[in-house]
Amino acid sequence: MRALVDRISSFVPPHLTIISIVDILLVAFLIYQFLMIVRGRRAAHILLGVAILVAMYVASGALGLDLVRMILANIAPYAPFALIVMFQSEIRRLLARIGRRRWLSIGGRLQKREFTEELVLAMVQMSQMKTGALIVLERDIGLRTFIESGVALDAVLSRDLLLTIFMNNSALHDGAVIVQGHRVAAAACFLPLTVRAGVVRALGTRHRAAIGVTEETDCLSLVVSEETGRMSVVAYGEIEMNVSPERLEERISEHIIHRKSSQPVAQSLTDREQDDVAIERETARDATVD
């Protein structure tokens, strides 16, 4: 065993310490993140051009091309400033990418708060404009079947994106937006409709779809009525209508941290029938709901 340890140690440089290993790993991490950002962008061609100039400098020294070597050597001191100017957007993305990492859960909390705020702001603005909307937030049970029925987006969720999707006469206006994690997975998705008698008579297709998908999965559905502008939240087949922005934010936050909704998960048939009657009465008072 001692001989094996000595043999392994012979391949390790004597000056390599734990600090050196950490230093190397950090540099490798930064280089990897930078390469992931420039991949597929115009900056990748600039990086390739810089690599060619470095290769030319090395080759000029080996081949005795003194003029080329002198020109490149005179340019070299200004290269760092030129690279900072050319890669300023990529450097910003690199810092933002690192900042979004969940270091000690700080980044995760910030991301959740920003996600909730953007979602609530979009819902409130669509409510004020009476723009119909249906947003489904995935939880533990995957929604891939429904995602494949729509138009794939895989975009960062933002208020402007949601407003654009649900804008009247938009190509993606009809159907649901499905959110996975903090990203919009797809839009214009088809969802199953609930077949509960009271709900079918009382509510429109958008609300019935919001209830139907939560009867099959543990997702959270957010609805804006096109007729009244009222916001509703649906979980586990139970709908909470005419919610305030504060209540909406509370329900979204509960969903994100995987807490059980304040609405009951399962009810008896009698309770469901009572809920259906209550929905019918409320809808009758508020006139037609989309």
C-alpha cells in the first residue's frame, strides 16, 4: 500500500496544494461558464479570431517572422481593453449567471421572489385590461403530455412575455401557458376539461380547463376572466374565485415551496356538489363568466 501511495504521489507536482487545486477548479469553472455563454453567439467568432492571433504570434517566433511578431507584440498591451469592450455583454451575462446560482439559498430566494412578482404583476395587469388568461404552474407531477400539445417556448418568465402571449388576436392567445420551474415551457396548450355537472353549467371553457388539469395533477392554475377581469386560483380541483393580488401572491408562494394549499385536497361528493351550487350562485350574480 505504501508503494502504491508513493507511486501516485510521484505523479503529483510537489508544489500542488489544496489551495492550488481550489484555484484551478475556480478558474476552470469561470472559463466553462464563459464558454457556455459565448457558444452559438457572435462572440464565439471573435474568440476564435483572438485564438488565431495568439497562434500567429507563437508561430512567428518559431518561424523567425520578426515583423509579424513585432506588430503583434505591440498590439498585445492593448488587447485586454479591447477584449473588455468586445465582450462587455458576455461579461455581464457571466456575472448574472453566477448571481442566479443558489449560493446558500440566497439566489434561490431572490429568484422565487422575482418570479412571483412578475407573475402577479402580469395577472393584475391582464385583470385590469380584462384579458383572458390561463397559466398552469407545474409541481411534482409532470405536465409533459400537455406541453407537447402546445407551442414550445422554454423562455424566462416575465410580465411582458405573458402579456404578449395573451394579447388579443395573438397566435398563442388561445390555450394555456405551462410554467416549469421558473421558465415558460409552452403556450397555447390544450388541457382536459372538468366534467363536474355544476362546474360545466356555471363556468366557461377556460375555467373548466383550469379545474380539469388540477383534478389530474398537483399543479396550480391561475385564471383571468375575459368577461369580468376577475382572477381565480385552482388547486386539487377546487377553485377560489375573485382573489386579490395579495391572496394570489400567497397561493403562488405556497405552491413554490411545496406547501399544501389552504384548499382541501379531497372532499366528499356532497361537499363537491355544495361547491358547485355555490359557484353557480356566484356566477349568476356576476353574469356570464368566460
